[in-house]
Amino acid sequence: MLTHPSQLTAWKARILEESPVPKKTVVVSNGTCGRASGSLAIIEAFGQELERRDLRETVGLEVTGCHGFCELEPNIVIYPEGIYYGRLKPEDVPMVIEKTILKNKVVDPLVYADPKTGRRYALQKDIPFYRKQMRLLTEDNLRIDPNRIDDYVLADGYQALAKALFDMTAEEVIREIDAAGLRGRGGAGFPTGKKWEFCRNESADRRYIICNADEGNPGTYMDRSILAANPHSVIEGMIIGAYAIGAAEGYIYVRMEAPQAVRQVTIARDQARKFGLLGKSILGSEFHFDIQIVEGAGAFVCGEETSLMSSIEGRRAVSRQRPPFPAQSGLWGFPTNINNVETWANVPLIIKRGAEWYSQIGTSKSKGTKIFSLVGKIRHAGQVEVPMGIKLREIIYDIGGGIKDGKKFKAVQTGGPAGGFLPAEFLDLAMDYDNVVQAGSTMGSGGMIVLDETTCMVDLARHYMHFTQEESCGKCVPCRVGTRQMHDILVRITRGEGEEEDLARLEDLGDSIRVASLCGLGQSAPNPVLSTLRHFREEYVEHIKHKKCGARVCKELISLPGQEARPTDRKAKKLKHD
Amino acid sequence: MTGVEMDDLLREFGRDQKHLTQILHKVQAEYGYIPPQAIRWIARHVNTTENEVYGVLTFYNAFRLRPGGKHLVTVCQGTSCHVRGGARIFDEMKKELGVEPGETTSDRMFTLETVNCFGCCAIGPTVVINGTYFSQVSVEDVHSIIAEYRKRK
Amino acid sequence: MIKLKINGREIAAEPGTTVLEAAQSNGISIPNLCAAKGLTSYGGCRLCLVEIKGRRGYVPACCTPVEENLEITTETPQLRELRRLTLELILSEHPHACLICSEKKNCEEYKSTIRKVGEVTGCVLCPENGQCRLQEVVEELKVERVRFPASYRNFEVRREDPFFDRNYNLCILCARCVRVCAEVRGASALTVVFRGPQAVIGTALDRPLLDSGCQFCGACVDVCPTGSLTERALKGAGLPDETRSTICPLCSVGCTLEVGLRKGRVISSYPKDGDPVNSGQACVKGRFVLRDVIHTPRRSLRPMLRRHGELADVSWDEALDLVAQRLTSNPERGPAFVVSSQLSLEDQYVARKFALNILNTEPVLDSPSPSAPSAYRAVLQEQGISPQLNFELASLPAAGVILAAGTDIALSHPILWVNVLKAVQRGAKLIVWNPGESTLDRWATLSLRTKPGTELAVLGYLSRWLLECRPKDQWASRPGYEELKASLEKARSAGAISSAGLRPEEVQSVGRLIDEARPAVFLCGPGLVGRPDAAELIRMLWNIAQLVEARIIPLAAENNERGVVELWLPAAANGLSLDQVVQGVEKGRFQTLYLAGTFPPLGESRPESLIVQDCFRGANDSLADVVLPAATWAETEGTFVNVEGRIKKYKRLLDPVAMSKPDWWIFCRLAEKLGSKGFVYQSAAEIAEEMSKTVPALHEASSHHLKKSRPSFVLEDKKPASRFIPLGVAGGTAGIASETPASQNWLDSPDYYRGLNLCQEVKGLRRLREKTRLHDRKQEG
């Protein structure tokens, strides 16, 4: 139980003293993708093999959260060199131990080879996927076992909290966050410092803070990865935020479809409580704050702030009209500040290293880094953390390795069901909040679904409308009824029953639903449709006039049998997931 | 299911509506579904009407009022899985099991559900059966995986 | 007042109201469907979107609070177009053929497309046709086509509940019904189920409303803007020719009802909006059962005499002649004269005058159980205190703590409950004290359940605890304090609280609440005040009320019970109680029995002459010598005094049915037949005039007084003494002890009007009461 900030530094010192640094350490990536790809078998194989060879004392085996290069999981990184081996199989383990650990030699077939150039990169930091990233938040994932608070403390965890609580006033903390230029990472990009200030300035008996970990956008999974890999970073951010705002109670709302994130953040929260980092008199200060963890129940709309609060209150999670905003009237009518996981994770970073340092990263209006979920038809799918302002081209080609299977880049979908599409003409776009909006899409929470010529944009628009229909809360007419009408039109078009007037109908409906809907879900639901109409109108016309689906996706329009777009040929991997 | 059982189950939760979704999760974890008789106890515990509880539980995808099959088959309908061929996988699964989402096969072996993103976007299409993740699923895989589970009985 | 601009016009708005309300009260119309007075804002229909200068996009006027200097535009071409599109979306899911039909104005003439489909496929087949809010909005926005393909959700119409049907094919999901049921009535019988396109209004597990806690108050039916919820009895009834106001005679609240009349018959009955007593709310009786009271086939229609063993129709003259003769035939064995307690003040005044002056006999009220206000006042008057009985329902929401003892007001006095609920929603603490479960328990901060007979022990403990643990200087100076302390000490008995089934902490919590969360109100129902030991309970309760400055409100049950308290002395003071009359009849004490009120069925020991006067035929008719058909309250004017002490006059709704006559008229004619000149009243108003002069408490009952703008109440001592009264006083039961312990009536609502048992008469009411029947409810202990 820590009762003084000096005990934190003492703790770190003690860890360094007491834990012997092994000669070699094998770090296994064990996030959701890792497990789904078979990381648990790798861990078991290493455990057994190291035991068999009596190497447990000299070779460390660490299990961490997601390393980010999901396409190549299960993967390991061997320290101190930092050698990266991807697409590992249990039968590779003896060889790895034999050659790399014992003989310091690289196992060639396991070394990463650039699919375009053929060049090999043995070290993780050199691999192009990693090299161009700026992994301020995610680099620690390689070193932290989320079950061990010691690892976090070793990485200077909770130092920012100590600084905030004892060296800064609440107002100073807000000013620092404001000066850093941190903007909400959930999608709206609202200046975080200002948001905190609004909440703080609202007079009330109590205030609440919430971490929105609902992450419902399909294609995005960075929030759950942060929570599963480095949950203390979020917790620390929340404690600092609660101190700044004046809240005594916080909630982390995690979607139930992310069981690993729920588990890890609960373990971390319990540990924080045990060590006096949550609860009464944190670190011996006069600040009291605790966190409750609430699991979602399968409703995308709960990612919307007012719906999320209704859900925490135990009611039907319908949205509420704003204003009043949560900062004025939120949970049970009290001022509430809601931020996304990634936003909270940035807070300790800013406090520790200062707003001035932070504001050097990124563009003039969008500071810091952003974690993108780079998925879809990209060669190297995974989590990438890059500075704001990086060009889309760099993300797709330098980091992502270009389009899979030698296909061509068609567009990237950003912002999920609320966003739009950036076709090839935007490859040189500097990715920040405002630029993306100006280009006709939104950054959203950071989803980047890469599409090639085998994607039918009309089908994709229909897919998004179907999603909205399933997830609409049903309260307001434009969203509940209007999106169904849009969906029905799109279904007709994909079936070859489209009419010329349908495009105008879609645009009219879409524009109306955008302005008339009650909450963000409805207001942004037509975006994918309107965006595809703007950039890929010819595909619609082809479907309607010529009854053809160029990407060969729409079943009813494919004339010859056997010409459907085939899913990937890889054999399914099956492994136990507790 | 008796009142005593329910009391034990609900003991850890305060008697406030804010615990409702967590209570429903726990009841479903215990019984595999929300038994209709449980609704009365839950309503009493959180001091609201059965109608309110029912309104909340039917709002969310997570809760079902009927017992499911032995194996819960969930197919991801997320966009990344979709563009990687997820729609074909879903159709194939529906054909293989012979049911629509939300339904259970007549031999009570499989219940088919959908989810709007597991977070395995990089390695989709994804199917999860009873918590076991299958990634990069192909059309052939659908048949072989289900066959494997049928053998287990 | 807040100043803002709408469409360039300066308007003033009440703080705390919405832009929509401000617009409406200034005659500016903004189309809306989901907003409703008294309900929280919803913002679901999106029709009321407006532009506000300086704010992005459109905002719904119903959700936007008024602010100083707002500049609002309600009409632009874009807004109009947007509203039309939104309305067309709504209509795409609602059968709209008639709504946009070009022939709709001529339809009545041609009706060329009507078929017997049994489903509502258009306005012409809809019970709400002509009274539908959706129709109004379609008119307002001049929608003439629906550009979207129509979809019919094809729900089965729900007809399994009494009184009204639910046709969710017509529902537009405005959720007004859900909100009124939860927010105004506190019942939450309806909720939105599922989500998105599957969302529908329903109940848990789709049960009938009878099984879902619904009390059939009709608030949802009244607030529904479409024909989704419709009263079955009104289907095919057409629109009323005229509407008149009346006061409901079926409980002591006395709601003002707007009654629809068509061809001289009552077809509908709605609560009056904005009424100071019931403000737009009613209960199952006033809303759905009223017409059955007046138009039941059981009505007594013609005066009848028994000739040769059979009852035969006669003229009023003949009947009254015989009655006059029988009443005075044997002065030694005089007549017993029973009067209905539900009669108007005028009827009762004349009845008493007739009985006392002409028959020289004390009239007897037909209510067997002790009246709570009557008992309460009697016990206190014995101590020389004239307690306040008057109160206003509208003041209840301001209470800090409310104790509801011996009553489930949600069932017995629904409108009282509506006001208590408002208090609870504002943070008032509710303490519920009953022998068993009640609907109030859900809202209670503290719920005490005690065995009947242990109430004295509980009050004794509470009193002692307050005196010992919360002493206040100002008590000691009040008269009676020392005696109170002494008598409480004497009454101490160990284990008393546990015998009641309570722990000391529970009663202490009650004490704390009533002392701290002032102002406190004690609502006392028959479960407490109807007990055999009620006198002592009342004294104890009075003392506690003095300690914490609480207001005691004994709950009258019947429509004119409060008026009875002013007109009649407690029966045992001088004269007979109904029980004594029943016994007397058995012993042959009376020659003639004149029943202008209900009476248990007479067996073999019937008096020589039996006169029955009632609106309805009953069991005793078969033994009666004369049957006199009385008119119901609806067929004459009169006055009731409601539970608040408010004097409420009602006017005639329709002419007396067949040959029936108002009771006062019958008594007057009888008096004339017996030679009196003091009964020449031409109208009930004249009677009221005399009564207002001769009964000081009813001074404000004169028509002259009622013309004034302020409401009329019973006159009473505004500053009653606040001293403590001694306990353990012998006697003084003042006629309130009764043979039949009324404590099981704690859940009851008077489901009768004179001789008509409403549960027998109306199947729906019977089914409802069976569900919530108090007598069958499990009582703890």
C-alpha cells in the first residue's frame, strides 16, 4: 500500500535490484489476434522446451499484450537484441532456442522478409512496419505483462500521477492537457482540455468520469488492445483526469465482445486498489477516486455518449438529446466527462513529458500520435501508431506493405459506419482530424479498412446500412425508419432491381437523416452511402443501368457461376481461447 | 429455480437499477439464458417493474430468453471480415446449420448468432464457437469445423 | 419571464419551459407528435425541429429550454421539406391510404371502398377518426403523398385486456404511453421492447396488461396521438354531440370529468385537463365505468306498488301517497329511515330535515364502516380540539416526507397517489406502513409491515423514541407535555416492537425521517383509522404529529364522506347506527323501514312496510311494498365535498331516466304530502342556499359563493390547538368502534354507487380487482 509518492520510486528501484535480468528474454505477443492465431500454444511450447533444457533460470519468458503486427501473429521478440520472429509455429520453438537463444544465430526462415523487395530484417525496430511508426503509447506493450503491475512501475508507471497530485493543481493539469493540444481520440476530436474544463466548471455535489471502451466500429480494435496490453496506462490517465476535473467515481465501459480487455483491466484495477493507487487517499494525498468496470451487452449505440450513460444507469440505452451535454448533466444528472481509451492513455504521457514536448508532435491543429487499425486488403494488417500528419500513402505502403495479393488500391474506409471513403486521389493526404473531414470522411476512432478492386462499393454501402439498422436504438424516426428505406433501396440495387431515381432518393434521404437524427449514430449513418455516391458513382450506375457488379460481389448480378469473389485461401487456425 | 437461489446469485449486487445489466450477465452466465421466472426476482432486487427489466434485456443482443444449443456459433459481421469474404462464410454457415441468426438447430446442438466485431479484423473472417476463435475461415473450413463439433456431441 | 424571439416576434416565456411550450402559448404552431404536457421531453419524432441563431443544425423545440435572447426560426422552406419527409417516413409504417386520399372530405358520402376487414386499414375504419393527432399534423403539413414504400408490420391486435384495445400497427413509437405510465402514474406497465426497427411498445414477456401492473386508468389511451390505443366501448359510437362536465361519484377525490353525450346518452368520459383536483388524470372507474353506472339495465325506472303480491307500475302520486300513509301509521313503532352516504349534500340535507322534522326520527347513514375523517374529528373534539381536515392535493408534492399508513393509495385513491408520486419524484421520502404488500412499496424509502393489532405498540415506541432521543425545547412549553410523557412511560411494554414484527432500528428510522425531512404529511387510511382501537391510535398519532409538526390527513373513501362529516354527527352520539337498525329490524322494532340507502338483504324478519328508494333494482325489491326510482347524480344538480374538503358542484348531464326523480325531489314531495310547507324548493340550488345558511361549515356551498374565483372549501378552524392530548382515556370511541373490523379494507376503493356493485356490473373492473384484490392478498404475520 503506497502512502507517499516517494514510495513509487523506491518500488521501481527495488524491482530493478531484486529481479535479475536474464541473459535472454523471449516476449510472446498474446493479444486477441495472437491468441486467435495460436500464441498460447507457442507459450506452452516455450515453457516446456525451456524446462526440458533447464534454461528457466537464464532465459526469461514474458507474455505481453498485442505487439501490433497482427498479420504475422503469433510472434515473439527476443531481447536484448530485439529479434523479431513472426508466423511462429510450435514446432519452430526448439530451433529458436537452439539457434538464436543458445547460439546467437538468426533462424532465417523466421526472419521477416519484405514481400516487395525481399530484403530481410531480423530486428523488430528495423522492420518497415515498425520503423515508420511513432510508438509512444504502444511500444511499452513489448515490455509489459498486463498481469504484473511491477512491469508498469518499471516503465515509470504512475510517476505522472505522482507529479500531478503533488506538484500540480487541478487547474494546472487541465492547462497542461489543453496546451498539449490533445483532442478526443474517439472520433469527434474535441479538445480534451476544454472538455475537462467544462465539466470542472459545472457546479455540483459530485462529478463522474467515464472511459468509453465500447469500441463498436467494426474494423477497430486498438482500444481493447490498449486495455488488454497496458491497462494501467488508462487507469493512470483516468486518475489524473479525475483529479483535474474533481470526480470521485469513474466508470470504464468495456464492450462484452472484448473479454480479454475486461479481464485485464479488472485485474489492473484491483491491483491499483491494492497498492493505494485507487480508493481513498491516493498515494497518501487527499484525493479519493475509484473505478467501476461495467461490461456492455451487445449494442453499438452504447458507444454514443448519452446512450453509454443510459446503459451505465441500467436502463435501455437510447440516446438523449444534447444539449444538455454530459459535462453539464450526465450520469444521474451530474456533470460527467467521457473520453475514449486512447485519449486517457495519452494523459500520463503528456503529464510526464510535458505539453511542450507533446505539442511538437503532429500538425498545427492535431497533436500527438494516433493509433490506426490498419485492416482489410492490406498486406500487413495490424495496429499502427503514427504521428498526426503522416501521409496516407506512407501508412498504406511504407508501413502496411501495400495491397495484398498484388491487387490495386481502391480506397480506404475511415471512421467506421460514421465515416467515409478516401480513394486513391487522397493518398497524399496528411492524416489529421481536419484534413480528413475536409476530404469528405472522418478519422473516427482510427479504423482504416483498405479496399481493393474486389470490393463492391455498393455492397459495402449496403453493409453499413444494414449495420445501422441492426444497431439503431429505435427512438427517432429518421434513423429507425429512414435508414431502413435507404437500406431497402441499396438492397434493390445490389439485386439488380435499382432504378435511375434511386440515387437521388438516397441522397435526399441521406441528407435529411443527417440533419434530423437525434444522435451521432443516425446523423452519421448515411455517410458511407453519400461518400460512395460521391467517389464511386459509376459503380452504382453500373449496378442500376447495366445490372453488373464489377467487383463480382453482388450475388444476383454475377452472370457466370464460379466467378464469385473468393475469400482467402488460408486454412483456418484453431486454438484454445480460455 | 427458487427464490433462495436467486437471492444467493444477486447478493453481491446493490439494490439499484444501475446494476441491472451486470445482474443480467450473471444470471445468463449461471443458467445459459435469462429464465422468464428470474425476471420477477431481478425486478424486485433492483426495485423496478418486470416490464422495465424486460425492456432493458430485450434492448441488448447479449441476453436471450430461451436456452441456446450446446454450441454457440458466432459469425463476425464486421466490415473487415466482410471485405475479406465474410458474407460468403455467413451464408455457408447458415446453410450448414440450417438456421437463421438467433435460432437453434432442431437437435439443439448449435445456436447461430452474429456479432458486429470481435476485434480480429486483421485475421478475418472470424468465427467464434463457445469462446474458441477461428480466424481466416474459408468456405471449406465452415464444413470441417462444424463436422468436428458434431463429432464431439 | 424570459424574453426571446420566435420568427422575429418578441415573446415572453415562463422560465423552465421549452421553446415548444413557449411557442404554443403564444399561438405559434410547431408540428409535433411525441411531446405532451406533463411528460418529459423525448425528441423522437423530430417534427418540431427549429433553427436557433448561433447553434449548428436543427434542434427539437420540445427539448430546448427557453433562454434569454434566443432567436428562433420555426419556418423555412428547408424545415418544411424536412418535416414533410419525416412525416412521410412515419406514415410509411402507418396505414395512410385515407390520410392522403384526395377524396377524404367526401368519403362519408361515397364510402366506396369500405369492406368489412376487421383491421384498421385507413382512417375511415379507425376509432380515432376525427380525434387523431396524426391526422391533425398531416393536415398542418399538407402532406399529400408518401414517397416511400409502405410497410405494414402486421401485428395481431391485442384485445385480451378490459376496456381498451392495443393495435400496434398504428403505433408511431412516440412513447407517450410509456412516459405517462412511468412518470405520471408510477406504474410502468408499458415499456419499449427490443430496439431499432424491431422496437415496439409492450409488456414483460408480452403478457396482458392485467398481468403487468396496469390499473387501467386510461392515461395512455388519452395521451396516444393515433388510434393505436382505443377504448372498445367507443368503437362505432361516433363523435359526441356535446360535452358536459361532471364530478365523479365513485371515490372521495371527485375528479372533474368531461362527459361526451350523444342522443341523450353518455358515451365517453375523460378527465378534465388542468383541473385543480385531478388535472387531466382519472382512474379506471371515472374513465371507463361511468357510463355503466348511468345506463345499466338495472336502473329502477318507474314507481311501483305491490298489489296482490306483485309489483305494478303506478304514478308518482299513488306511490307517494302510500308511502306517506305507511310512514305515519304507527307512531310508537316509528319508521327507520336509512339514507345513502353517497347522496349529494342537498339530498342529504333534505333527507335529514325530513326525517327530523316530519318523521321525528333520527335518520341513519348506510355506511357500515367508520369514516376516517369522522372518527378522527370525533376523537379530537372530545379533547376540545377541532382539527384541520381541509387540505389541497396540489400541496402534497411539496411535502418532505409522507407516511401512508393503513392504505394503498395507488389503488384506493389513484389521484392522491399521482400527487404523492410527484412529491417522491422531487425527493420526498415515502414511508409505507401496512399489514401486507402494497403497490407503494416500490417507492418507499421505508416499508413497515406489521401484524394487525400491534399498531399501538409501534406508535408508542415511536413516541417514546422521539421524546427521549430528539428532545426539543419548544415541546416542554406546550400544554399536555408532562402528562404525555407519563402516560407513555406507563404504556411501555418489553418486546412490543418485536411482537409487531419490527426491529427498533426500523421505527427509529421512521422517527428520524419524519423529524428531519419536514414538512411531514401522515395519510391515514382505513387500515389504521378503521381499527377497533382507532381512538387510541388517533390520539397517539396526533401527539406524534405535534412533535414533528406534521399534518394528519384521514382519508375519506366515498364521494361525499367529507360532506357527511359536516352534516351528520357521529351515529352513536344520539340515534342509531346501521348495525343497530339491522338488529332492530330483526327484533321487530320498526313498523316501517324506508331505505333511501343500501341495506343488507332482508330475510324473513322484514318490517310490515318496506319502502325502497334507489337508482337501481336490488335484492330488497322483491320484498318491498313501494319502489321509488331515484335519479343518479348525473341526472340532477348537486354538491359533493371531496377528500380535500373542497365543495364541488356538478350540473346535470342528462334528464332523469324514464320516470326516475332526484332524491331531494322525492323527499320534498313526501314532506308536502305530510302537510309540510317547508319543502317548497324548486331546485337543488335553493336547497344549497338554505343549507349554506343553516350549516356554518357549509357556508361556501351557496351558488353565490361559488361564483367567486377562489375555490370553495368547508369552513373550519384555521388555527386548531396544538397541544398534546392524554392517552389511555377510557371510552370516547364515539361510534367508531364497529363490529366489522375495517382493517382489511385498507386496500379497498369504494366499487359501488348506491345499490350498484360495480364489480358485478362491469366484468373488466371485476377482472382488475381480482388481480389486485386486497382481501385475497397475503398478509404477513
